[in-house]
Amino acid sequence: MDLGICPDWLPVYHCGGHWQALQNAFPPSILQDQFAGLPFDGCQYDLFCGERIQLVKLDIPGSTKVIACMVFQPEINALEIDGDRIIYLEQSLHRYPDMLNQAVKETLSGVEGNRSIDTVILLFGFCGGGLSGITSNRLTLIVPQVHDCIPLLLSETCLESDCRKHSCAFYLSPGWIDHGETPYTEFFKTSARYGREDALWIAGEMLKGYKEVVLVEAFAPVQPHHRTYAKKMAALFHLGFREIKTSGSWLTGLLSEKQACAEYKRVLSPGEMVCKEIYPLS
């Protein structure tokens, strides 16, 4: 296996930090000897456990543009997608579906003027109707058939009985913490205005029915400040806390336009419109 083709030592996630530690501790020649005999098939390997680990790098066709919620920025950065392919919209828009709808329409209108683009991936959930009525006369639109962003990170975990059993979970991801608003951020705003006691009561009403905070790591690594944030939120509101790691395959399948992932996304031909009926009941 010729590791010389990876001079920048592309990062590998979900290997417990082993690869980072190894590249800091040993020269490339030693690591290359250790990997001798392993086929280079677009993957790297964890030396300690011998498991194949897929490189998190994704190329999007030049004729495709992505309009995405900011909550996905850590995952998109981890996938090393060309920044020219992405247009981000603020996460706060999801609280105001009409404003989100208008922002998507205006952004889409700007993309339509670029004749080199023929496909747009809308990286949003239905967001309470925020995508309702979105259409393009010229562009093919690809939308995930999910009601919010989190299922794209949970991916096949959404289908597991454990996920259904823990449906009383409040999910956080690195992007939600860095770019989003949560009951935790709302607590501090409300506390400054109404006092701590009232702020806790309001937050309790917002979180009624939730039993735990779950921090989700797909392929954007959870940083210490993400974990601290999630644990403090759980402690403040007397909720349980746990972390899960997922494949993020629904997100990568959507971005790579793989037909094999068609069961959770919808491809809309020019003139077709996003509507509530294309989303599964849940």
C-alpha cells in the first residue's frame, strides 16, 4: 500500500484517535511498513484493530450546487467538499418557516441564473413547511424525505428499535451546538430577561416529554466543547446524557446522489414542487 499518495495524511474518524497519535509518533516510512500488504481501495486502516475505515472525502459534480442549513457545516467540512459547491443558510431560519421558504426561493433563483448548474441538493428537512412550494422551472431538485436535519445524521440508526425506544431524546450534533439555537441557549436569553426561575420553567415546558440529551457524531468529530455543552444542558434540565456514533450514510448518499439511497430522498424534475405529501408520516 503506497501511503505516499496521501502526503497530507488525510484524517480518519471513528478510530479512537489512533491514527492521529501514530502519525505524530512515527515517521511515514515506519507506518508504510506496518500497512504493507493491505490493499489500497480508497480506505485507510486502524492499526490497532485492523478495521477498514472509509476515507471521508466526497466529490460533488461541477453541475450540482448544494443549498444547506448551517448545522451541516461540520460534516460538509469533514467530507472536504469544495466550498464553491455549497451555499449556507442560517439555522435560525428553521424557527420561521415562511422566512426559510423565502430565503430558499431567493437563493434558488440566484442559482438558476448559472447555466452550468443543472441540479440543486436542498439540504434541509421539511422544517414545518419551510420547503413547501419550492420548485424550479429549469433545475432538478433533490430533497431528503425527512422532517428535520437529525435523521440525516442518524441515518440507518433511525430504523433501529433502540432509536424508536429512545424517541424521547433531544439530539444534538456539532453543527447544532456551533450554529443552532437550543433550549440551552434559550435558557440564558430568557434568564437575562425574566430571571432564572422563570427561565427554568419555560425550558421545562419546551422539553416536556424529553428524557435525555443525545450527542450525535457522524463523521465530523465531536470536540471537547461540544461534549461540555451537551453535558451541561443535560445537567441543567435534569436529563440523562449519552453519545452515539453513526455512519452518516444518509447524508453522504444524498450528497453523492447515489440511487441506492433513493428510499429517503426525492428527485424532483424541473417544474415539480416540494409538498408535504412527499414526506413520510411520522
